[in-house]
Amino acid sequence: MVESSKNSMTELMRQQLIHLTRDFTSINADGRILYLGTPQSTDSIYNTLTSRGFTIRIWPGRYPLEKDLEAYGDSLAPFVTERMKADPSLQTGGGMLHDMGKPTDLVMGTEEKLTRTQRDQGPAYFQLQYMLNTALMDIDRYPLKLSDLMFYGFPEEECPGKFTWGNSPADMELIPTGIPLHKERIYRPAKVHEEYFQYGLKIMSIDPSGGGANGDETGVAILYECNGYIIVRHVTGIPGGTSPEKLQQIIALAKKFKVNKVIIEKNYGNGAYAEALRGQSIQDEVMLDIEEVWSTGQKERRIIDSLDPVIGSHKLLIDTKVLQHDIVSTQKYPLDSRMQFMFMFQFCKLTRDKGALIHDDRLESVSQGVTFLIQYISKNADKAIQMKQDQKLQNFMKDPFGLWSHRFTGTQAIPNKAQGNAFARFKTH
């Protein structure tokens, strides 16, 4: 409980600090604003300054390795980059194992001093404090990686039968500017198969909330299954509670996405939310197949353990429309707390610590849906595609000229008895 309060308070203080710094441009309208500091994680407020028009300059203690340059982006100080271009050997030969760059400033840190410090602090902390690189500190802290997902614009009725994951620069998608994840990378599939399949099971997953002082949402996710993949079509949050207006929003989404089943966490009110939704659906004359599920164990670990294997096998895909809805659906919240309600932010910033996130309702609804659908991802996409192609071949062999079935609708054609035989229609008159 203490850890939960600590994590929530840290995030809240960070958001309050970001909000307060926005007053500086009014106080110092004509002067120069300069921030000096050391980022402690990717959540650091320093990493938000670029989107606000500030120029960031980073002076690391050693010249970065070639493989680490991406972590600095365009922020590495020109003083450092120009020297590396003039003398690439500066990026080698330093450190305890001679696997790091040489010192950038011998007055501030000699080779001996930096090596001694690294030996004392360890590689991750040294990267943070002296290289100003948060990557090693964050790589294990945040186990769910957006870069392991695939983002794709899904049609309404069917989708490609196979997706090939890749993370090359050519496959990179841009994260909309309204989502404050500046150093994250997302990718479209490197390849999609030309064979299309109808969606299988379509579910709505609901993580109910009563609202209250903490402002939690009722998390709602729409997930489809297709050919062994789980597809997140829609994620949103509705203010907590069971008023008719809020329940009708849920029902409208179920109708829009033609869901086959609604999954609801039973922990909230011991099934009270499901009963309220059933009652409203009957009143609105909408049939919903509702199933309740229990959630046990620490929430953060449960979510990670549910999502990690599916993400690691590249079986979880996100509809690109989810990105824009993340922005639109959170506009009603204050600017300094808006990102806490975004699904994308919750996904990236979840840790195994209790109380890691102030709000996690949207992410939990997705996790609950994935847990329900995980039994379907054992399907082999290649085998399913081969079976479909074999069926097409068999159909062609039975009716090579398409005389007995309509090639577009698949409906059976009625032979014209007046023609005498099936080939009479090819005669010219």
C-alpha cells in the first residue's frame, strides 16, 4: 500500500510540475528560459520539452557508441557530434573493457575517474548519470513494448490472414503528436498476406468502475479474433457508474462493432454491473451475450503476465484508429492529467510495482479481453491460408467455368433449360 501511494504521488507531482512550468513563458515572455538537469527515466519532464518548442542539448561524459546514438535523437550537443564526425575513433577504446567511447571533457571526467565511477555504480546507473541515457534503466522497468505490436488499419468485415512483424525504419509509423510518447517506436506489419479471412469471435471487454473521487473510468475494449491473431479494434473509457446514459453508450458500442459476447469483470459489486447492463439491454431491446469473469492476484502483474506472451509472439495487433481515439476521448480531462487516461500511455508505463499507474482501466479491459481470447491464437495462419487455397482449388476443379455458382455472391445459379446444355450460353447469336 505504501508503494502504491508512492508511485501515484510521484506521477501526480510530475504532472503538477509540468503544469507549473507552463507559466514560465508568461512570466518571462521576452527572456530566455533555460533548464539544467539530469533525466532519471523516460518519464522525465525534460523529455517533454521538445514538444513545447524547447531545444534540448545533451553533453554525455563519454562519446556515445554508434548503436546508442538513436537514444539521443537530435539532442546530442553539436560539440560532441562534430568531434565524432571528425574522429570516429573517439567512440571506441574507453571504459573498463574498452567497449565504450572516450571521455568528452577531460577536465570534468578523466578516463580513470569515469572508469572508477562506472565500476562503483554499475552500467545502468552510469548510463543514466554520466551518459544521460535512460534506456537501460527503463528496458526492464517497463516490460510491455509498443515496438513488439503491429499497427494496421483494419477493414470492417475481414482482414489479411497473416501479418509479418518487423521493426525496420521503413515500417515505422508516426505516433500522433497528441500522444506524449516521444521516444517510443511503433511499426506497421512488414508484410501482410493477400488472402483475406472473415473475423471470428468479436468481444467487448469491460472493466467496471464506480467513478468516485479518484476519477476512474469504466474501461471498454473491442477485440476481434482472426486466424490466430487478436486485434484491438477500439479502446475507450466511460465515466464510472451505471446510469442509463452510460450503459447506453456501452450498448451502442456493442451494436456498432457487432460483438458476439460481452466480458465483464465480476469483482466490481459482485456482479452488479452485469445485472445493470442486462437490464438496460432488455429495456433497449438489444440482445447481449454477457459473461462474467473473476480477476485475482496483483493487478499489475496479472496484466503483464496476460499480455507479455501474446505481444512477444507478435499475435496482438492494434487498429490505427485506436491512436486517434486515444486523443479525442481524453480531451475532456485537464491537460496535466490527460495522458494518464490514454490507453497507449498506460500500456507503455505499466510496471510490476503495485499502484504503478494512477489510472489503468483502459489497459485492464484490453488485458481481460486478451485473456479470454488467448485460446484462439494457437491457430496456425499458414495452415489456415493453405486450407483456404486448397478449398478454392477444389471448387475450381468441380466447376472450372463457374457455370453453377455466381463467382461474386457464391449463390447457386439456376441452369436455363431452354439452352439445352450448359455451354449454350457461350454461343453467339
